[in-house]
Amino acid sequence: MDNFIFYFRWIIGCLFTTLSITGIIFNCIYFVQSLINKKWISLAPFIGGIFGVFGILLLPVEGINKFWWIPLFLDLGCLPVLLWTLFYHLFHHRRRLSKLKSEKHDIPAPPITPKK
């Protein structure tokens, strides 16, 4: 029974790691294509990173479990895109608010007429 669990962990761990590498590569390709075409291509969020975390945690290799976080940083659909999105929205929103405050809007309000 112990051999079955050992080999099962190897098979499933390698499968998840392979899926993770594939997801990471495709997210990198999509990201480069979006830079070249200047049109955003949606990345597959979290797929490569999550599969990588499961793959690393399942592999029966001593000491590899402490590197579970690496796929989350390597996959552009995980933490890098989340951080970029957070900073983009913070600074874009702040820039938009400052632009609105700097513009003077001299549009008169419509008169309020009582309902009859």
C-alpha cells in the first residue's frame, strides 16, 4: 500500500507540475502577444500557479515543499497580474480624480420645476 501511495503521488505530482508549466508558458506567450499587438489578451488566472502549488506539495521529494510559492510568482496570471492590476487601478483612479478636480465645469444645473 505504501508503494501505491508513493507512485500515486509521483504520477499526480508530475501531472500537476506539467499542467502548471504548460499554463505558465501559455500565459507568458499571451502576455508577449498582448505587448506586441497592443491589445490585451486575457490570461488564464491562477491555473498555472495553483496546479504548480499542488504539484510541488504532492511530489514525494524531501525539502521541495518549502518552494510551494514559486509557481504563484512565475505564472503571470497569478500574483504579478494581481499586483499590476492593483497598482494600475490605484494610480489610474487617482489620476482621473485629480484630472476631474483640475477641470472647471461651468455647466449650469437645470432648473428644478415643481411637479403639477
